[in-house]
Amino acid sequence: MLARARAEISVSALKHNAALLARQAGAQLIAPVKANAYGHGLAVVMGALRESPDVWGFAVALPREAQALSALNPGKPVLLLTPAAPEEFAELSDLGVRLSVGTAAEVAALPKHARVHLKVETGMNRSGARPIEAVRLGQQLADLGMLEGVYTHFARADEPDLGPTYQQLAVFQEVLAQLPPVLAHAANGGGVLGLGAVDGLPLARPGLALYGYAPGHLRDSFALRPALRLTARVGSLHRVYSGETISYGGLYTAGHDQDIATVQFGYADGYPRNATLKAHCVVGGQVRPVRGRICMDQFMLDVSGLNVQPGDWIEVWGDGPVTLGDVAAWGETVDYEVLTGLGERVERVAVE
């Protein structure tokens, strides 16, 4: 069966971004591939980066993601970024997955062959051990031969004011100073781009930046390349006459006769329903408006005057003139949510 929507993932863009970020950080990268590699496709992204010298390993959020990634034989370490349940520790450790821990109870439940990255709470207030406890747990894990890494997460590194980030970094460095040398990491994408190289941090974890997107105030300072171009197939064509409405609720009334393509991509596939009456797509190099309410599986696009046939592909977003940022803004959301919302019906294809 033919795909109705396709995400073209640029291998060269991913490699370019990884190299740029590694240079900026002065460190190797832990490539976050959680949430199906930020919607780009776990197998596709892992395949693109598994041989990269800039990538130390991969990171996921859920134990099932760790299982899936391990089954793909990534050839590099896999780090689980959130706490697993104690009953999952043994199987994950058997797979070689690095476990995140941040409490004494988690440490006590570790199997003897576990390799661990200790999470330190420095200001995010999401998970991890507070500094005094982190030092105690880190020393205990080091004595047990389990401690491979120590990390924290910045809460505001994507903002122009890096003051709060430097405060978190100072707290983290105080913890590191009281532990034996480990693989320490803290910088997300905003941290890598904003802070640059930080002594004592041999690893970095740029998330959305790896896929080509920088915080707004840094976008023009770094030549990141968006890796994903989204296209969708035209299912049918019909004529709409002046005065007729289009789609649910009759939100759009045609002011003139127009040719409408029904495109096979909808909010079940990840197109924001809130983009209704604002969205545009690219057809034959021209930007054309989406008419009426975006549906679960389809939307209607004005293609008047263009030579469009059923089965043709239109660009929902790409490098421009319609970008992911445009779609997110129309949907009143952020780039992250649109990308990670891309559904399983979207085919992921690696391209150069």
C-alpha cells in the first residue's frame, strides 16, 4: 500500500548538525532519539548517526524505547533519561542500557552489572538527587563500580538571559568536584549554542538542535539545517463554487469558484487542528491556502490554476517558503509538539 504522507529525513543535515554542535560544545554528543527521534524515525536517525565520530551514544526516555533501540544494534551506548521501575533494571542492564538514578531506593535496587548515570537536581525540579544527596549517592555508586556518568538538565538555556543557566552549572560543578572523574553532561541544545565549550563536561545532549532548530534568538547565529521535509499525497480534486462552504462547521465560504485538492494528511497524522484557516502549503513552488477545518485524515487545499492530479505530492513544510516554525505558529504550539506528534501513518524515508 502507498504512503499518504512522507517525512523525508536528510542524512547529510543530521551529520552536519551533529558536527556543528560537537564543535560548539567541545564535546561528543549523546543524541536524544526519544519520541521516535523527535518524530524523525528512530531507525532512520540511528542509522544516520551510528558511525558519526561526533556521537558518543543515544538517549531515550522510556524503557520500551531503550528496548527498541537496543534491538536495532546501534553500536553505541544507550542512556535511559528517566527512572525505570526497579523490576525493569535487570533486563535493561542485560541489554547494556545505562540507567538513570536519583534516589537511594533506586541505587539499592540496582543489579550488580548495572552501569549508571546519576541525575542531579540543580533547578529543573523534575527528577534527580539534590546536591548533598547526589554527592553521597555518587560516591556510593563509584565504590560499587557502577558510576559511568553524572548529569543535570538546564531549565532555561534556550533564553537570551543565561544567568539562571550559569547558576545551575555552578551547582552541578560543585557536585562534580566531590566525585571521581566521570562522563559529565548538562547542556541541551540551548546550552550548547549559548554556553559553548564547558570545562569538565565531555558530553552534551542537544535535542531539537540536532534536528536543525535553534532557539529564536540564536537562529541566525548557527547554520543548523532542518532535517525533516513533510509531504502529503493528493487524494482527489473537485470544484467548489462561489457561496459554498468547505469542511466541518462551514468555517470557510468560497468567495469565488476554485479548484480544491483533498490532501491525505490530518490531525491524526500530526497536522495541528488549530492551524485551521491559517495554514498554507507549497504546490509547484507556490504557497496556497488550506480551506476550511483541518480534518482527522485530510485537509482541503486551494490549487486553482495549477496542474495538480490525484497522487501528486505537495509540501506541507520544508526549508521554505513554508517551514515547521510556520506550522507550529499557525497551530499555536511549538516545533517540538508538531514533530513529536507525527503519527505512525507518516512514512519516514532517509534521503541525502
